[in-house]
Amino acid sequence: MQIVTPLLTLVRVCVYVFLIAPIAVVVLASFNAGNFLTFPPQGLSLRWFWTFLQNDVFINAILYSAILAACATAVSLVVGTMAALYFVRHARREAELVRIGVLLPLILPEILTAIALLFFFYEIGIGTEHKIALFTGHVLMTLPFVFLNVVTSLQSRDDAAELAARTLGASRYTAFRRITLPLIAPGVATGAVFAFIISFDTFGISFILKGSGSAPLPIQLYDYLRFNFTPEAAAVSTVSIIMTVLLLGLADLVFGKK
């Protein structure tokens, strides 16, 4: 036992280093004072952050990604919460089928989901021109995260309070709005945060289904790095990382104790 504990600690540290090291490299490279994206940095400077803030292409890409992620999250919240309610309270023999159906985009490789959607929307004559395919892909990729978090919240709550409200004359909608929804709000919020982050950062779906015109931030970064190799790309990535950390921190601050 005395040998196992230090060994587990070492494995845990190695896993953390493996996960955090790429992020640390990107953040440090964003402060590079040189003209090329190198590591270690050739001096420290904020020049590339200033260059990024003056680049309308990246600013528009961030706004586009944020709006797309917010819309996809909103739809996923509604559909995912309804699916979770049906799965926990009403599904019987078909419960496993419902769960697999909702989680299928998470189980399959993202690129296969994107290609399948691409074929489907071209077969029905829509294609990728009206952003419907891109939006649908983002909803499918974010839906499992909402579903899983809401299911967990529902399964950890007692239905007695809602049943009591129903016996006192409350309608299904009133009981859900005033009893169930406040109880599962932490799960809903956590699912929304994960859904927004996944939609904001997803690459495969956006790359296959983006069509012409505006592109999400990951695609814009990919196109930029094909022809440029400056620390501006690292600065954009660092801002994206900071936004993600702040969003997770805010969700934990508001709903963590609950």
C-alpha cells in the first residue's frame, strides 16, 4: 500500500502534465515578441494581442462562433431537457433506445456525423448555403451534454415535491416551472456551459458544413495557419482559453455548491 499511493500520485501528475502542457505552450507562445510562432518565446510582448484586437476577421469569427454556440445551446437545452424528462419519468422498454439515440453523436466520430449530415442536406436540396446544416450539426454535438447533465439531476431528485404540487391543484406546467426546474437548474446550467464550449470549439462539424461566407473561429484559425505562422494565432487561442475558463468558473461559482 505504501508503494501504490506514490505510484498513483505520479500517474495523476503525469496525466495532468500531459493535458495542461499543450495549453501552457500556446499561452506562452502568445506572448512571443518575435515575428514567428516559436517556443520558447523570443522575449515577452503583448504586441500580438493588440494585433489580434485590430483584426476584424478574428473579431467577427469570435462573434459568429459565440452567436452560433448560444443558439445551438438554446435549442439543445429545450430538446435535451424534454428528452431527459421522458427518459427518466416515462420511458420503459424503449429507455435504452432513447439514450443511445440522443448520445449517438457523442459515440460516433465527429467527422462521420458531419459527413452524414452533409449527404443528407444535399440529398434534400438544401446543401450548406443557408447555415441550416451547420446549425443542425452544432445542435447534435451539444445535445448529449445537456441530456446527460439533466438526467443526472433528475435521477438525484425526489418526485414527491412535484407530486404534492399536482395534488394541490397545480398544472403540469406550473409544477415543472416552480418545482422541478429550480431543483434541476444546476444540471441544466452545467449542460448549457458544456454545450456552449463544445459548440464554440468544435472543428470537424464546422469544417465540413460551414459553407461559404462567415466561418466559426476554429475554421478561421485553421485557414490563417495555412498561410501565416505568427503568434497572433496563439493570442487568439489564448483569448478563447480564457473565455472558456471564465465560463466554467462562473458556472462553478453560481451552481457549484448546489
